[in-house]
Amino acid sequence: MTVGLVVVSHSRALADAAVGLAGEMVSGGGVALEVAAGLDDGGFGTDAVAIGEAIAAADRGDGVVVLMDLGSAVLSAELALELVDDDVRGRAVLCPAPLVEGLVVAAVSAAGGASTAEVAAEAAGALDAKTAHLGGAVAEPTPQESVSGPGETATFTVRMPHGLHARPAAQLVSAVRGLDADVRLRNVTLDGPEVSGASLSKVATLGALQGHEVAVRAHGDDAAEAVRRLLALAEDDFGESAGTGEVAPVPTGRPIPASPGIGLGAVRTTGTTAVEVPPARPGTPDEQRGRLDEARTDVRGRLQTVRDRAAREIGTAEAAIFDAQLLLLDDPDVLDDAGARVDAGADAARAWADALDEVEGRLAAAPDEYMRARARDVADVRDQVLRALGGVVPEDAAGEGILVADDLTPADAAVLDPARTPAVVLAGSSPTAHAAILLRARGVPAVVGVGAALAARAREAGVLAVDGTTGDVVVDPDPATLADFRARAQALADRRDDALRAAHEPAVTRDGTTVLVGANVGSAADAAAAVGADLAGLVRTEFCFLDRHDAPDVDEQEAAYRAIAEAMGGQRITLRTLDVGGDKPLDYLPMPPEANPFLGVRGLRLALARPQLLADQLQAVVRVAHDHPVDVMFPMVADVHELTAARQALDDAVAAVGRGRPDGLRVGIMVEIPATALKSAAFAPHVDFLSIGTNDLTQYALAAERGNDAVAAIGDALDPGVLALIAATSRGAGDDVLVAVCGELAGDERAAALLIGLGVRELSVAPAAVAGVKQAVRAVDLDAARELAAAALGSPDARAVRGLLG
Ligand code: PEP
Ligand code: MG
């Protein structure tokens, strides 16, 4: 039984956020959740027709529970019921529960297989926990007439710092739902009443905090299993880490090279340099306000620059960090507060610092972990403005030296000054995390995933020696080690000079095989920086679509792609069609929330679902292809039929442009899905090239989400399983279809021979890596490379493969 849910709200944003919150509780729960919120023009309001459609869409035959916000939402929902089919109406329940709390418990309950009546009842009781917490009267717990005798019993202690809050409570309820067991829980520490373990709203009333003991009592055929599951969950701290308040476990550590190069020098750590409130400057309230406005303008400009850069180079999700900071900078409440403090006699800096401290303090005390994490963002904005007021040149993540940190936000990575940052060492993170991608793009050597212990020692070090190529991190090196690292640095510098001198020459192996070395670019500026690139092997066209409220039209896209083609000076450009969706939503492409966005409507799937978007983009591509050598490449292809549909869309675009098929317009796909790699022979007849996206291919092959620290060490592109997929792609491609790699692995100079041995004949890399990779190709001997590839394919793990690379 899966009861569907419909959220009716005056505000689309509110509904989406509530659905997102509920989604946190039921990841993978498979609940049909529809939203009918806001008006078509983006304004507030509800629409009975839209609600009726949402009810019909959410109904899978098991009924629908409709949750509404206030006032006319209820009237519209009632009207909507008049509009749906009789049988759907018979199964739909309008539930008076509070929208947010009700939705969360309803989602958990529906995911657990409850009936419409049960889901609605659960939702209706959703305020109990809050009421109890705030000292109000809560309905008596359900009488336990069905439970007699001790049954299966056990106790567990809550170890999570934030207690059995909503997320772990949802896990608990989900674990026992569906079992033939009546599970009761009691907070022994508070000597509270027994409540049903099948009800999220009741579990929340336990008020179980860190250190509290909870008694479990279960009856029924599955009682023992229910208790076993609960104890296992408790033992695992309900999937949260007990000691730190962080969701992600503290990495145990295996240093992973993330950005090549040598760094030698003193250490600096993030967050160690507190920003002082500058000494008070006299002046009238108007003058103080003027200073504050000036400082905010200064910071706004800087934040906007960083945000634009992040949007271009990293992604909208990360750029949103800066949007939030920009909003805070102009927050009317904060400004009112600071203004009032100025009126009361404070100078600009003191008024700003105190106003922001207040916001930070409120967030820091929030029970919710996510909100507490935002306190750091507030402190960041406060400090930036204080620095501007004090005339202090803005620091990049705190000064000069090798940066040692637990992790680095893309924001920090985006503003690090490479000239003052010899290297970065991170306890967590992964080589494909956006921060690492940025560090590579900016030429800052980095080693990630070193673990908490090594990071702690590194923080204490006087001097660190870091090799971002091998992953070596040496704390306080002795003179011999220092000399060794200096020699490595010199050798690298020499190699870089040689490489740059030869950058414009083709990359030909010792035995005469030409390997194309391209650049991955996201803008015309990147293309201009791609010195020596034989082509742009991957143009991430997302840059055109991010940070805006509507899709770019054909003319605008044409101009952007043309600018890249021109910056590449006649070299071929590979325009990848829009690769967003799922994890990277766009404002103007509203998508239902997905429990597993990386497995959802991404890349070409999204494009095919939005034919006009694809048609416009392909027309722009075709127009440019009439004047420049252009490849078009489709991302995230799983099935030949998708490719056939995409090719048809391309043919339609050629017809629409009306100038015939451009000479030399070639078509390829990205190989990012393991099944696609294994089926490459099926794709080969339909393409000119296959370009392997090792970033995604690795995450899918090893079931290790890119960017998730906790599995970074697993998601290693050198894993023999991933290499086998590359080999399979080459085998299936045959002789006529070029096999490229455009994922991050292509930029690893040490992997060049291996990839060539596996049959790859084009490597597309970050612009700064082009010259070095070309040089690495020139050192390759094809026979030896094939032997290396065979040995790597027979290796047990990535570590062994790395050993083969020397
Ligand atoms: C990849 O997946 O390897 C790739 C190049 O695409 P992106 O990193 O843009 O997902
Ligand atoms: Mg990809």
C-alpha cells in the first residue's frame, strides 16, 4: 500500500521546501508526493484545477492525503475534490494537519505502508511533540489495550548530540513499519509514558536527548526482529555520528592526491584568525551609516565576483552559498538593527558586529544542525564587512602558507590565492569534489582525505611538505626529506617549462601514435587559457543556463558558443548539451524532488523531457557549426533509443536552421553509465566518438557518490573495475570511433600511459593541465602502455594500480 500525498500551499517555495524536508526523512521511500502551490505567474495563491490534477497524479489506487496551508487553500482543495473522478475522490482525504509538521510525519507513515486514515491521523497528531516540548498539554498516549505482558524488551541509550530528533526518529519508525510487531518506546530517563514506535509524531514526544535511556517493548510475530533492528540502528547512532554533531563520519584517512604539484612551507589553518572589531571611528550617525554602506558595497562586489566565478566553474548549488551571503548583507532586519545601534551611539563597525553577532548567536543555538552550520556563514559576512570597515585587505581563507583544514567549501577554494597557498591538505573531501576541481584548475597542489589524525598533526607542524602528485604529506620533514621535496619541485618546474615550450606541438607517443589533448572549458575565458589544446574536448554549456531566471534563447546561446569557438582559434569544439537536473536544478525548470537525484532525470534524460530546450540548444549549435568545426555531445546516455531521439532532435535542428547539414558536424555521447560502457558496440554505429566521463562513471560503477567525503576513498577512478569499463568502451568502439576521456582522470599525467594502453586516443583536461598531459603522452610507448593496462586490469584494487603507475 502506498498512499500518495499532495501539498497545497499559497507559496511554491514553501511547498518545495516542505517537500524537501519530508524527503530527508524518507529517502528512497517511494512516496508519490505532488505539489499544487502558487500561481502560474509565480505569485501566491492556490488553484483548484492544479490541486485536482495533483490529487489524480498522486493517486496510485491506495488513496491520497491532502495537506494544505491556510485559508483559501482549504477552499480550493475542497473545490478540487469536486473536479476529480468519483473513485479518486472516494480515496482522497483532506487532512487538517499543520503543513510542515504534518507532511513530515505523513511522508514517513505513507512510506511505511500505512492506510489513508492512518496517514491522516499521524499527520493530525504532528504537533504533539512541539506542544509537549513547549510545555503544552498533549493528548494522552494511545491506550495500550492490545499489548500485554513484557514481550521482547531491550533498552538503548541515545548517543547523538542532538538526541532522537526528526531524522533519526524517522529512521526508527521506518525500521519497524511493515513488521508484524507492536512496538512501544518509553523514555526511561524522563520516566515518560510509553508511545507507539510506529508513529513519528509519538516518537518525537519521547523528548529523547543525548544520554537518555529508551526502553523498547515489542509484541507480535516479528517482535524479535523489530527489537533487533532498533538496537542495530541505535548502535549505528541512527546513521549520525555521535561525537561531533556532524552527519558525515570523521574520515579515517588515506591520503589521496587531488591536485598535482609540490608545496613546502609553513602551515596555516582555517578559522584561526579571529577578526577584531576595528577601533571606533567618531562620526555622526549619518556618517556611520555611510561607512557601513560603503563597506557593504565593497563586500557585495567581491561576493558577486566570487559567486559568478563559482557559478561558471563549479555549479549553481555552490554559487547559492554566495547568494545567501548576499541576501544577508542586505537583510532589512539586520540593517534596521545595525541602524538602531548606530542611533544609540555605536560606530559602524561595532553596530554591524553586534547586529550580526546576534543573528549568529541565534543560529548557533538552534537545535537543528543545518541551521547551526549557517552560523558560520553569518560570521563570514560579519568578518568581511568588518575587514572592509577596518581597511584590511581581504584575506583569502586566512593568510599565507599551506592550508590545513577538515574540508574546504568551494567558496574558500574559489578565493584562495594560489601565489600565497603552496598547497592544501584536507582531512576529508575527495579528488572529484568541487573544491578539488577548483584547486586543480587554479594550480594549487592538494592532498585530500588524509584523515583527522594526520590533519591534526599537520596543524601543529612548523613546516609541511606536500606532494599533490603522489599524495605524500610529511610533517616537519628532516633535512634529507626537505631536499628530496625541493628536488621534486625543481623537476616539476623543469618539466612544466619543457611542456610549455612544446605545448603547441602535437602529442605523439614514442612509437608514433597521435593522442589528441583537449581542454575542458566552461567559458570563452577558459578557452583562451587553454594554451596548446588540440580541441575543446568538453564544453560544459551549463554556464549559459545557470544563474538566471529563464532559459537563454537561441541567439544568446549562439553568441556564447561562437565566442568559445573564436577563443579556440579554429580548433574543434565539443559542445555538450545541457547537463543539469537532479542534483543541479534550474529555477526555470521546476522538477519534482527526487530521492536519488544522481539516478534521476539528469543530462540527456532532462533534455528529452524538455524538447523545446533541446531544440533551441541544438539550433544554436548548428548555427555555429556552419562556421566553425563543432562536435555535439550528449551527456548521461543509458540507452540507444535516447541517442536515436537526440539525433532526431539534431536533424530537426538542422532542418530548422535551413542551411543543410554543416560540414564536419560530428556527434558523440558521454560514457558515464556502466551499462553504456558495456554496450558501447551498440552505440558505435551511431556516433563519431565516445567520451568517457570518469567522474560520473566512477561514482556509478562503485556506488560512491562524488563529493561525499565518507565514500571518497571508494570512488577512485583507478579502481580496476572502472578501468575494465574503459577497456570495454574501447573494445566496443571498434576502429572507426574515437574513444576520449574527459573526466578528471584524463588530467592525471601519471594515468596517461594507462589510458592510452586501454585504447583511449583523446584526453580532455583542465586548461592548465594541457601542456603537462601532452608531455606525458610523448613519454608513452604503446606496447609498454598495453602491458601496463593489462597489469592494471588484473590488479586487485586502485592502490595496486597506483603502485604500477610509479
Ligand atoms: C564526468 O562525469 O566525468 C564529466 C566530465 O562530466 P561532469 O564532471 O561535468 O559531470
Ligand atoms: Mg558527468
